[in-house]
Amino acid sequence: MAKILLAEDEALTARTLRELLAGYGHQVEIVATGAEVLAAVADNRPDLILMDIGLAGPMNGIEAARQVRVLHPIPIVFITGYDDQESMKEALELSKAYIRKPLSIEILVQAINSVFVAPDS
């Protein structure tokens, strides 16, 4: 079971993902802003962050990921509807994976599992 921080500002999407991931045995905390990401990382040290690029508030997911990376080696998987090349390039530099919405649960679960599997396994 992993402690997952889900940074998603669409409440219905966030609740649905939390329920699905809980079904796989994960503990999921939901936040909606970049500032909340930073506070949750400092307070709870999740095992993984699922990060939307478009978050509520002035700080987007890419900037939140940059700030997380400075202090904590927590893996990040971006889940987003953004498909422009610049956003994708920036996200991939900061993350383990970049998954486009609408999400395939199978692909999301594979990405999560790949974070926790040793490279030589």
C-alpha cells in the first residue's frame, strides 16, 4: 500500500480516482492547489504524487513539482489533459510518467506500479 498525494482540482475526478486507487489498497490524500501540494509533502511525505498540470490557484503542477524536487525525492506521475509539447517536455523532465486524460485506469495502475518496482527486477 502506497501513500499517494493526488493533486487534482476537479473534485469529481479527484474523488473517483481516490475511490479507484483505494480499491488497489492505496491511501490517497487529495489537494487542489500547488501550495497545498507543498504543505502535504512537508507534513505527510507521500510515497508518490499524482499531479495534474492545471491546478487551482497561481501555481501550476509543473511549478509545484519543481519545488517538491528541490527538497524531496518523491516520484511524480503527471495526469493531465494538456498536450502541448512544451508542457509535456517540462513534465517529463520532472516526473516518472506523463499520462493524458481521459485516463485509462490500467495505464495509471501500471505507472504507479512501475514507480515501486526496482529497475533490475
